[in-house]
Amino acid sequence: MSVNENCQQVFGAVKRACDRSGRDPADITIVAVTKYATIETAREAAAAGLAHFGENRAEEGVAKAEALPDTIVWHFIGRLQSKKVKKMLNHFTYIHSLDRLSLAKEIDKRLPEGEKKKCFVQVNVFGEDSKTGTVPEETLPFIRQLADYPAVEVIGLMTMAPLTADEDRLRKGFAALRQLRDQVQDEALMHAPCTELSMGMSNDYELAIEEGATFIRIGSDLVGSENKT
Ligand SMILES: *Cc1c(COP(=O)(O)O)cnc(C)c1O
């Protein structure tokens, strides 16, 4: 299937998941994860109407951002090393993987005075050893501490689900992230409006939408998984 056909299929599935859960597709941002894709394929995705792209590596992401139309909004979705922050900060509007104070400190140091970076705090709600992210019990204290870094704006929470067909487990994890997001919102912290939920990938985005996702990150189903890393 072409990238355009993939897109139409995903748009249809997003709409159906919204219909099932009484949501408006306009409230869901599809982030096309181009980490597996060539620049050519990424161009096709842009031509098919996708405007938000995600990358998980600083160098490759910057190279793609420079090669593609500058109307595209870039999301950093991978583990971010502090030493890479400086080179990627200009190119990426969103960071989905804030998981430690040292990274917040680096973002705060590198961003020009007065500017803010939209960040998601990554949470390991599925409790998998291999996944990065804050543990749920530590998420709220962590977010309170982020007040010390004015460049960091916590716009929401992000999680990455395990690759599983266990719908019940997926739903529970997504619901747990939503409840945690609501708790953060209840604190009414100036630096953490925390209105968004970045959850759902090719395997599970329909469930994630039903559980409240506002950003879904889709790679394989949109741009294929050639060069999968
Ligand atoms: C690769 C990746 C995705 C996309 O995964 P697919 O299963 O190909 O849709 C989403 N989020 C993160 C953090 C990723 O690393």
C-alpha cells in the first residue's frame, strides 16, 4: 500500500475510534513516526496531509527536519541524551520523553531566555523494566520539581505500551495515565497545565483514543517499518 493509502486507513480508524468514544477527531494529533522511513517516504507522508512528524534520534531527526518542508511540526519521541539537547532544540517543537531533572536542567540552560519548550513527562505506567520513564508514584513529585526550570512547560504525559494483544492490560495502562494526568491538572501548577495525553502506536492507537489520547504516535501503519531499528 502507498503511504497515502495508509494515511486514509489510519484517518478512518481514528474517526471510528472517536465515534465509539464520543470524541472529536479534531482533538487528536497524529504524529507520523518517521524513524523507520527514508526522506522520500517522509515527503509522501507530508503530501498525504500529515503535518506532525516524530523522530527518536537527534541527528537523524535534525537531518530530516532540514530536508523537509519547514511547515512540518517535529516531535522528539525517543530517549534524549542531555548532550544532544543543544543541537536538536531548535528543530523540535515538542519533547515527549522528559524523564529526569538533569534533562530539564539542560533544556532550561539551552533555550533562549523567556522561551518555553512543550514537554510531555514520560511515565512507565506499564511497569516494564525495559521502558524508560518516571514510575507513577514519583511522577507528581517530579513534576512539582520541574517548577525550578522555567523553560520546561509540562503540557501532558506520555507512555509507551508493550507490544501485546492483551487489550485489557493496554486499556488499564492508558486509563492509569489519564488518571495521573487528571491528578496533575488538579494541582493547577503554573508550569504544568498537563492537558494532553501522548499514547497509542500502530498496535494500540484505537484503544488509546478510546481511553483519551490526544496525541498518537504512528510509525509502521503509516510509513512502513523498513530499516526498523
Ligand atoms: C517507534 C515509536 C513509535 C511508533 O511505533 P509503531 O509501532 O511503528 O507505530 C511510537 N512511539 C515511540 C516512542 C516510538 O519509539
